[in-house]
Amino acid sequence: MRITKPEVNKVTWYLKPFFWWQNKKYGQPLVPSLVWAKVPKLFLAVASLYGVLDRKTSPLSPALRSLITVRISQINWCQFCVDINSATLIKRSGSEAKVEALAQWRDSELFSAQEKAALDYAEKITYSEQQVDEHCFNELKKYFNENAIIELTALIAFQNLSSKFNSALDIEAQGFCKLGQ
């Protein structure tokens, strides 16, 4: 890691319950959260946005959200994100095969047409040399209404923020998924 690893006992008092919850859920605090917590206002903003995007009432299925986050994490070389998001994808989809095939999703029969439309959109947003064109957007509209497209776009933007942040700071995987490493 390129910065000093923060310690849970040095986290601002009002963020301590969040880390208690992470420890209960994951068995350890998540290093990126500890890094964001060095600047508590940034932590609160990022955690709030993530909470909205990953809520139960999202128009995007949990498995699709995880699929998108893993692919973006792969593109952005975020070891931590690939690790934790792959574990979440396996849990949500019940499939290790999708994680293993994700980098070659275009040629795989494991992915539905809806998933392929969302993955294409995610890649066009994530790769700076690509651009969302009308064909891509029209494919997306076959499977998602406008509110879902807005949420998908926000999820893609958030995961780019998160994975680029972690990758730039060289935040390592924490061992959540053997496939993600």
C-alpha cells in the first residue's frame, strides 16, 4: 500500500459503529474503508452513495450489480475490488463460473443478453478510448427502463471511482475470494 495503513482504533468516534459492523460481516475491517475514514467527510459521502446504490429496492438485481462491479474492477486493476466483489458475485449468483468467464464475457454463453448489454455499457464507460454509442444505448433500453439506466450509470461511475482509488493507492486483496486473485 502506498500510504500508511490506518488503524481502526484511530478512526473518528462516529465512524466506529461502521467498522464494528464490517468486522461482524467480513471478519475484519475493509482497508479501503479505513483509508477513506482518514478523511471522515469523504468517508461519509462515499459510504452514503454506496448504500443507495446497493439497496434492496434497487431496480438492478444484486447479481447484476456484482457482475458489473467485478468487471470494472478487473479493467481498473483493483486487486481489492476484484477480490471482494467476486466473493459477493459468487454469493449472489451461486456461480463461480461467471467469475471465471467474466473477462471473456462476449464469447461466453453463461451471460444473458441483459447482462451482456450492461457489461458492454460498463466497458464503454470505463475504457477511456471507448464511447457509448446509439447501438450500445439502444441495446440497454431493451432490458432497462430509464430509472434503471440512471442507476446502472451511477453504479458504473461509483465503481470506477472506487476501483481507481484503490488501485492508485495499491490497496491489496484481503483474501475474500480465491478466484479473484
